[in-house]
Amino acid sequence: MKIVVQIKLLPDAAQETALWETLKLCNQAANHACRRAHESGVMAKAPLQRLVYGELKAMGLSAQPAIHCVRKTAGAYATLKANLKAGNHGRQGSKRRRRVESTPVRFRKDAAQPFDDRSLSWQLDARTVSIWTLQGRMKGVPFTGSPDQLKLLAEYRLGESDLIRRGKSWYLYATCEVPEAEEFTPEGFLGVDLGIANIATTSDGTVYSGKHLNHVRHRHRHLRRRLQRKGTKSAKRVLRRLSGREARFAANTNHRISQRIVTEAQRTCRGIALEDLGGIRGRVRLRKPQRVTLHSWSFGQLGAYIAYKAKRAGVPVVYVDPAYTSQGCSECDHIDKKNRPDQATFVCTSCGFAEHADVNAACNISSRGVAGWAVSHAADDAA
Ligand SMILES: [Zn+2]
């Protein structure tokens, strides 16, 4: 499976200038290719390359970067075409759609640029890269990363990396092709309940609170409202930066939580049971302030992270029917709305069992996981 590893570059002032000039020129070149594609209607990679390759070289790009710019352009137009077809830019003939169709695609001046092994090489022991720039090959650009990232890089890096500038920092997003572990036969299932107040709760009783993340979201929402009212160009810039920062913070949180859940399941030879998330918005009814949180909240992302980290580790994942997981008693199966005296607690009206509400739900998910696994693997056992 493919994994993207984010490696931070530590260029000195001169190196940074060269990188910045290079990235800007690559995006100017890509924008030139966009204009040519727009006016000529030639948007597929091969014919577009025939059309503009010479022009991009004349702008100062060497062969590989020029080809990557063409590919970037062709990719952007393919995406645009798919979006138009899906109606994401409005109906045919609508004002919004006409505006999109009548202007060439534009890349930001700091849009990501792919580098392949011919224009970028890695000196892993020295922790430096050598990269093509406008000023020629630039050697000895230092990089850094966590021990995990460096290990992935050393063992599995394959093919291209994207050069990214974010704020004042520089990154290479390196693609790694990591082998999948063989799935083991689980001894039981760790149930995971995903939520809002608590991002994730396991049937072992571990609660990952969403307090910090929700706090960041609320603070950003206020700031966003103020900036939107302002509507100036600089306010828009701050807005963009803000939304990127919030998404990264959420992704980071999700990465950390999913890693811990998968590690715990692997350590105890259990599979992971998750609710089938397809219907989460339709199913959950919430008071208004929470509703906002739910929509911006990334259930899908956490579920996806758990699934892919589990796959890497060979941990089986089953998805279970989410009906009544929060109202059913995990001890005696009695289902009753009254089992939930309030949001946080579960007290069974039949057997008196009391538990943290989300832990009880996670336990129900866990036992449904066991049942679901047994059903889907009965045939294997018989064979
Ligand atoms: Zn009970």
C-alpha cells in the first residue's frame, strides 16, 4: 500500500531562495501550459506536451520538470472535467459554471511540484537531498523527520516526491510503497465507538476526549465569522491559512488516536470492530450547537485511518450494524431509551448494570464484531 511520508527540509538562506525561485517558476510554467490548453482545447498529456514542451524549456525548465508541469496541467484539467460532469460547478449554462469554463486553470505560486529520481536524490546517511533548481543541481539540503518517518523513507521510498512550501517551511512528501502484513486470526475484538464529546472510546474503557479539538474548532469558527464579515483580501488569506491549520490539527489528532487503537488491538491479538459509518449523519439527532461540530467533524477520516493502519499491521477490521449500540445493555442485551438517564451515563433498567455510556456502546460494538466475524468466517472453518 502507498503511504506518503512528510519530510521537513532545512535549507539555509541561499538554498531557500533557490527553492522558492524554482517552485515559483514551475508554477508559472504550469500556468502557461494551462493557458495554452485552455485556448487550444488540447488537454491530454501527450498532445499537450508536444504543444508546450519547447516553450516550457525556453522558460528555463529542464526536461523532467517541464514534463511534470505538463502532467500537473493535464491532471488539473482531467479533475476539472470530472467536476464539471458531476455538476460540482453548477448546471450547464449557469453563471458559475460559465465562469469556471471561460478561464484557464490557475495554480498558486506555491502549489506542490513533483520531483522524480532524476531531479531529486536522497542521501539518507547524511540526511540530505540533492535537488534540481534553476541555479542547477543543489546539493546537501538537510532534512529531518521522526525516527518512524526516516525508517519508512529508508526502506520503502519509491518514485516521486512533492516539493511543498507551507508558511516559511519546506517539505518533501515522499511516496513509500509499504507491504501489507498478513491478516491474523483475531482472539476477540476491540470495539471502538466514535463520537463527538469523545472522539473515540474503546471497549477496554479508554476514552479519547474531543475537548481540545472541539475547543480549537469553536475558536476558529468565531475567528472565521469575523474574517468573513471583513471580506478583505488579507482576511481571505488568513482564512485559508486557518482552515489548513485546523484540518492539519484534526488529521494529527486522528493519526495519533488511530495509531494507539491499532497498536492496542495488535498487542492483544484482537481485531477491531467499528460501527458502519455510512449513516452517521442521518442517524444521530443532535441539539444545534453540536450539529455544527458534527458536520465539520471528521468521523470518516478517523475510521479511514484506523482501517489503513490496521491493514498495515494485519489487524482484521469488521464493520457492525450501529442500531441501538448506545441504548442496549452490554451485559444483558436489554434495549431501552431509559437506559440512558443522561448523555454520559448508561444504567440498565433491567439488570442494573452501570457504565460510562460510550464504553457500554463500545462493548456492544465489540460483541457484534465477534458475531460478525464468526458469521463471515464460518465457511473458512468448515473448509
Ligand atoms: Zn442489563
